[in-house]
Amino acid sequence: MWFAQPKQDYVSQMPWRHADETAIMSWQIRARNYNVFVANSLLVVLVIISSLFIFFFLMTGDESVLSATLFGGGGLLMAILIPMSMTHQTSILVYRFTKKNAEVCSWKPQMDAVKPFLKWSAIILMPIVLVLILMDPSLLITSLGPLAMGFAAWMMGSSKGYQEMARGSRHEEIDWTKTEHIKVWRKRSMIALTYQWKPFKRNSSYRPRTHLLYCLPEELDDRIQFFKEHLPHAKYEEGKIDIP
């Protein structure tokens, strides 16, 4: 499972485009690389809605105290875990800087656990569903669940494009030597590098582009010192960074 993975040196495993250039700085981190305030707010809303639905369902039913407690407790746990799996995903980000170029590879490790979960769920549920169908043919529609899980697992295993989309895989280059502005947000251990770039080689003007770099809190000062030394002409600032 993604949350039980041992620590790995991802820097040496990435398909770097400038692997022939000597790295002068590299690091990796697992982070929530999005607006956590929005995600936390969405989680609260989803948990409240799910909890109210469970509460009204129990109020209108005739379950015993024991069954109501078990159903309510299990439902509340699922009402928290399922929305959290959607709003609190993390990404692994791997950075590599050379004198001329910088690259970042990122992906969501949670998706690596989805395929085996879907596969084994389909394998376990299908015999149960077949027995139910033999007992009552009207339950044929219940086979759609295991079939859908199996199809999704097959898609994730056979389609490279689908895997990359599901994992949120990205490989970007940063023109870090052109950086004009360095901004640091110590609360979230983030560094923003801003420089001018042309989105198209022809018929386009320069516009500001910002790359957000996530760091471990204990390594933040070392990263700041690195950029100050290699970008002496860039303006330095500390404060909150807007995250999309």
C-alpha cells in the first residue's frame, strides 16, 4: 500500500531529461501540493452531509440499538474516510537542479493502491454474486459492481495513458536560472520561483511564470541559502504564497 511504502531514493530512478548534466541540488518530498484550506473545508462539508444522511436514515428505521450503533459507527467511519480519500491526497515530488536546468517529477502514490484493491475486490465478490444470482436470477444487476471493478483494474493495468492520468503524473522543466523573484512561505515550507517566459516560440509575449517548490521544514533554510547563492540578483521576499 502507498502509505506503508519504505523510503526510496526516487531521485536516481526518475527519467530525467538532463541526466547528462551534474546535479548540484536534489530532493524529494511527500506533500499536499494544493490549496489545503479549500480541501479541508470541502471535507467538513462532505462529512456533515454524510453524517446527516446516516442520522436521518437511522431515525426513520426500526433497527435495534446494537444494529443502529454498528451501522451508525461504521457509516460515520466511512463518511470520514471516503471523503478524505478524495480531499486529502498527497503527491510525491522529486526535484533535480543542474547549473542550467531544473526538473520536477510528481505523482500521487495513492493510485498505486487502487488497482490491487479493485482487482481483489472483484475476485472476492464475483463468486458471491454468482451464488446470489443462482438463488434469485432477478439479482443479475448485482454483477455490475464486480464487473466494473474488474474492468477498471484492467484499464489501469493495460493503459499507460490511463495510469498517468489517474496517478496525476507530471514531468516539468523550470527555467530557474532566469528567476527574478524568490518568495518563501515558512508556514508551509514552500519556495516560489518567478521568471519571465514565452508560452509559444512565435507570436507570443513574455509573461510571469511561477513554480512552487515544497520542502521539508528542517531543510527549508538550506534550500533558501542555495537559491540565494545561485540567484544573487533575484529579489527575495517572505510571506504567504497563493496556491491554486
